[in-house]
Amino acid sequence: MSELRWNPLLGEWLATATARQDRTFLPPKDFCPLCPTAPGGFPTEVPEPVYDIVVFENKFPSLSPNPPEPAIESTELYPVEKSFGECEVVVYTPNHNSTLAAEPVEQIYKLVQVWTDRFRELSKLDFVRYVFIFENKGEAIGVTLHHPHGQIYAYPFVPPRIEKELEQSRLYLEKHNRCLLCDIVAEERRDGRRIVAENDSFAAYIPFFARYPYELHIAAKRHLPDLTQFSTAEQIDLASILKQVLVAFDKLFDVSFPYMMVLHQKPSGGDYNYYHFHIEFYPPMRSATKLKFLAGSETGAGMFINDTLAEEKAFELRRLVEPVIWKND
Amino acid sequence: MKRADSVGKTHKRRELMADGRRYIIYYTFDQTEKSTTESVKNEAEKNV
């Protein structure tokens, strides 16, 4: 059963997807559904081994191009809609034991190409309003498969968090005649204390308003609403800064660092060119042994309490950043 | 762009999955197709 149910208290949709209860949960390596099918082995989701990156439709989608009829009828107070959309899995590499951080920067550059292609293609679908690219990494986040992969949800509406950023960006533009995130990037660079890494095209920083101790944003220095508007040099610089940040995360506590990574881009269609592309990381670790939980204030009131200072956490990460070496350098 | 050249042009192949319902898209790149094939074969054999 899968459907969209309207929450009149918050004015937002939620998806039910009961089939996801039965999805594969932390299988042993020999039965990983994201590995290429081995000769004589059990059939995985990826029958052929020849690829760099592979994308396929999620077996347990919460949104679908052919959604079932809702299990319950709409009322005036509680509208219900079919769950139109698309859910894709992006397998970063055929190598089961790798991570995005462990992959060469060239592989991350390939991933940027794939993200761009998927954003462009999914944005064309008439039932899609927003293409959301993300990765959940680590058991602390609740991943069910360890094989390095991300996901893409193509929603039939603009999700609430993006809606809020769009509204703030629009109001700021009206008031100051400037892009909000262009000004945030300029302010972070001017101050410098929260910068973690930087190159010609991007800045990585723990924002002034970080909600998690190691929340990190990567924003384009040039005003770019989405991936399709990047130059080749900007794609290269995005891969480089991602590699630097991911490696620094892993070195921080000498563990494969768990995180949620989300790409914020403009919605499909409409005049949203005032929005500014950026990536946000929400790592759940607040120390080598402790997790940040979303408890009463965060979940019940939407008010985050950060037990740390962004300036101190940025300093910790900044000293772990290493130069990136490309094979052709 | 020396760095972009080290990866090469993107190629993609879209197919139907075994369930006949879902699609799968294989992405390969000019400069890595051969080496990837070898390393994946090795990985796949280890998984048997």
C-alpha cells in the first residue's frame, strides 16, 4: 500500500509505503542485492558487471510512476492522493566494501555526471516537481544496505524544507536585491572561522546556524541554481571538495563516518533561478562515542539545540583536510 | 581539461530489469571501462 496523506496541522504531505517494511535488511556480503551478479551466484539487482555507476528503480519505492489506488478514501479534512513520483537507487561502485570517501576523486567526478543526468531526466517528467538526491550512510542513520549507494526521490510536490528555503531566498531577494546563499557564502569566507575547505568554485563550511555539531554545507561560489548549469571546471571542483570533506570526516574519529548527504537544487519547472545550489551533510556523531539524537525539542518543536560551537568544529575538520590528487595532475 | 579527460565521455545504457517492470541504467566512461570490467570481475568472483 502506498499513498500520499495530507497533514492539515502542518500543511504538508506524507507518504505511506507499507511494502518497505519487508525490504532487505543488512544482508551478508554474499547476498548483497547491490553487488553485480556473480557467475553462478544468486541474482542481484545488477545482472551485469560492466559499469562504473549504475542506477535502477527502487524495488521498495515510496513513490512510483504507476502508483496503486490509495487504500483509503479522501475526506475534506484529510485529502489523499496517489503517490506519483520516482525512487531510484544510485550504486556508486561495484565494489561492496568501498565508500564514497574511499573512492578515487575521478569516481566522484563520474557520480557528479550521473547526478546531473538523473536531475535533468527526472525533471522532465510531467508528474515531478522536485528531484531530491541524497545518501544515507552508516547504521547510525538506519541504512539497510552497506554497499556504497545513494538515492533519488522525484517528488510530485516541492517538499516542505525546500519550500521554506525557497521562501526565505525569495524574501531576501525582494528586500536586498541579492541572492541569500551568495551572501551566506560571502559572509562565511569573509569571517573564515567556519570554513573547512575551499577551491575556485566551492566553499565547504560549518554554517553559523549549524544544527548538528558536524553539519557541513558545500555551496557554489557562483550563483548556480542546479547541477545542469555547472561548467566542467565546476564539476571537477565539486568532486575535489567532496573528496576532501569525506576524507576529513573519516579521519575525525578514525571511523567510516555516518552521515546524511542531501543536494538542494531548484524545483523542476517554474521560475526558481533565485535559488542557489548547495549540499548539506547532517552527521549524527557529536563525539567519537556519542550520537546526536533528535529529541523532544528538535522533533516536537522543530527547535534544534546544538551542544557545540560551529567555529570549534570547523577548526577540528579544517586541520584534517588534505590536497586532492587527480591521476592526470 | 586534463582532469575531465582522465575520465572521458559518459555512456549510458538503459534496460529493463529481470522483473520486466523496472529500468536499470548502466553508466560507463571512456577511460575506465576496461579497468572497471577487470576489477569488477575479480570482485564478483570473490562474492561467489
